[in-house]
Amino acid sequence: MALTRVNFAGQGQNVLQSSSMPVGSVVDVRHYTNSTRASVSAGTSGTLWTFTDTKSLGTETSIIIHANLIGADDYSGAVGTFIEYGGTKAYSIQYTYEGNAYCKMLTGTSKTTGKSSGSQTVTIGWDVASGSSGSPFVTLNPNSTDDARFHQTVSTLVIYEIKV
């Protein structure tokens, strides 16, 4: 069986126009990683990871994001953690506060609609609704600097672009 790559934008062989794709079709999948160890400072808000994504098509697609960030050492048990795509925040990512210095996972999924094609900023961060100071953990992507038993940890994010 041969695998055919379908080109959703452009010209030439195997071009498929977005208008002919069925609703729910996966238009594109993009995978991002971050292995940079970083100290996380407490505040009323903060950014854990930000980067630019390139959306393939316009408002005819929605964006679904699955994010998994690795942190170490609890700081606050209650902050509003979010996934933001193109300026739209979704408070749909969370972590478990355990009161210990070990690794914890900040994990969640968001869906964003109505964005144009091209460059869109992706941000994983937090803010505190009461205006007090906090952060989800002390270190993003911990490594052997934090505990000799750790390897370098890697946070990941997958973006699915879906025809609506």
C-alpha cells in the first residue's frame, strides 16, 4: 500500500482544497518540545513557555492543543494555569499540589476557534485570580542540578489543526 501525502495549500499533484475536506479532518499536526531548565519566579502572573506556531489554514479550522509540562518543587496549590493560543486563554491545564520537591506534571487540553492562518503565539502560563503571588512550581524542566537522580526532563506540546 502506498502512502499519499496530501497538500492542503499550494499547487501541483495531490492538492486538496480545504472546502472539500469533511468536517473533523485532521489538516495538520505539529509537535513542539522544550528541554530548557528554567527557574520559575512567583508573581500574580507568569509565563512558563511561549513560542510561535504557524497555523496552516484560516477560520475553517480549529486548534486543539495537548500540553504536558514538567516541573519540580511545589510553590502554590492554587493558581489559574492556562493554555493561550493567538490571544485566547483556556484555563484547561492543571497540576497536582503535593507539598514535596519532586517532579510534577502540568497537563491539559484546549480548543481554539476563529483564528486566521499564519503566525500565532502559544503561551502556557498562570495568573492568580485573587491578585496574590504564586506559581505552579519552582523549576520548569528539572534535571540533575535539582536532584542527581534526574535526567534532563522535556516538556511537550502537540497541536492538531482540525477542519470545522
